[in-house]
Amino acid sequence: MHTTRRMLVRASLAMMAATIFPPVLAHPQDGRPVMRRIPSTGEAVPAVGLGTWITFNVGDDRALMDECAGVMAAFFEAGGRMIDSSPMYGSSQPVIGHGLRKLGRPAALFSAEKVWTSSGADGPTQIEQSRLFWDVPRFDLIQVHNLLAWEAHLRTLFEMKAAGAVRYVGITTSEGRRHDLLEQIMRHEPIDFVQLSYNILDREAEERILPLAAERGIAVIINRPFRQGALTRRLEGEPMPEWAAELGASSWAQFLLKFILAHPAVTVAIPATTRVDHVRENVAAATGSLPDAATRERMVAHVQDL
């Protein structure tokens, strides 16, 4: 009974979010990814982006940097736009810059970066260094990474936005940490984006954070959609359910991403990968059908039973 009640509550919250914050579905049948609107401006972005945590931290090894550039090329060719990084991610920032230069600085890029320093006074210097690493005129989005020194950094970012030095401002957390503070900031600060962890098994965000994002008109970026690969490794070798074909999911990665993207408050999921075939597979998860609320619960039950 408790499980049934929880399922009903989640389904009703999803329906409410869909009413408040309906997703924009562009190119649903032509092989291009579903697009989602950023509530604060109405700008549309593809629903699958590219994360760079660990995967792009390859140092100055030119062969590995070129492999990352190949992943970026396949990402853009598949219709992707948002690439997300952080000063915390080792060499990921200069590796992105290398890829962008090699690809002729693709106009489609939506650059999502973070500020990550305990000193608010050091924020502008770190942001400028990140911009130089990427070799871009400005970032589309800068986020306060894991809420570190968030009050000082948000003041800086709001000033930058007012001056046209960044287009969007956001905050991030990961692994379900500090949701109370996340909620507080979402309620009281005029942020454009919130980034958090959410996947088919880690669903705490469904209770308060995702409905609040829909209510407040805040775009949502999902990190750790595969639990940093633990979910796909766990499911590797398990047969896909026959009904997954109805969703257009031909792999477990697509199955897991479609579950996330079907939540009406989610704007972009950012799986990370080192492989060209995987980045194409990930972006393709945003094409075709997405599950309804009842099918999402069926998907959860199936994964939990494996």
C-alpha cells in the first residue's frame, strides 16, 4: 500500500510539473534529438548534453586529446549542444578547448562551466582562466559548483549576467547532497539553472526539487545519469525487456536516459563518455518516444528486480 501511494504521489507530481512546465518536443520523428526550453528565456536546447567529469581528464596526451575531440565531433554531428565542465575536472577544460579549435569552434556549442573556489574574491580570476582554457568569447552558463561559497559567487555571476559577460547563472550539487540548501536557493535567488544527480534508482529529487524547478521556472541539468557507469555495468549482459522497443530504446543506456528525459521538469541530461559510439547512442536516446508516468514506474520496477 505504501509503495502504491508513493507511486500515485509521484505520478501526480509529474502531471503537475507537466502542466506548469511543458517540454518542447522538436524533431520527434526525424532522428534529431528532442529539444527542451530554458524557462527564463524560451531558448531551446537538445535534451542530451555531454559531461566531461573523469572522461576528458587526459592530461596533455595528444592522442587522448584527439580522441576526446572525436567524441565532441560525433556529439555535434548527432545534434548535441551543451558541454559541461568544471575547474574540478583536471585537464578537462583545456581538452575541450583543444577539441573546439580542432573542430573549427562549432557555432552550436552551448558552453556550461562552473566556478569552484572557496574564496569569492578568487571567483572572477578562476572564471577567466576557464574561459581561456575553452577559448570562447564568453560562457553560456556558469554554475556555482557544489554550492561552494555560493553567496559570493552568485553575486559575481549576477553582475556578469547584467553586464552581458555570461548568459545564464546556475548552481549544482551531486549525489543527493545538500538538497535543503539547494531548495532554499531555488526559492530565493533568480537562477536560471539547477544541476543535480538523478537517475532511475536515485529519485529523491522527484519529491521536492524537480517540482520546485517546474514551479519556479528553473531549467534542470541532470548529472550522474548512470551513477558514474555503475548502472550500465550492473545491467550489462542482462536482456532488455521486450517492451523497451516500444520506447525506441535499443540499449540500457538509452533505457536509463529515456526514464530521466521523460520527467517534464528535466531540461538536459549530461552523460560523460570516452567513446564515439556511446555519445551517438546517448544523444539518440532523446529521439522517438518517451515513457509516460506509468511506464516510468514499470521501468523502475524492472531495474530494481534485476
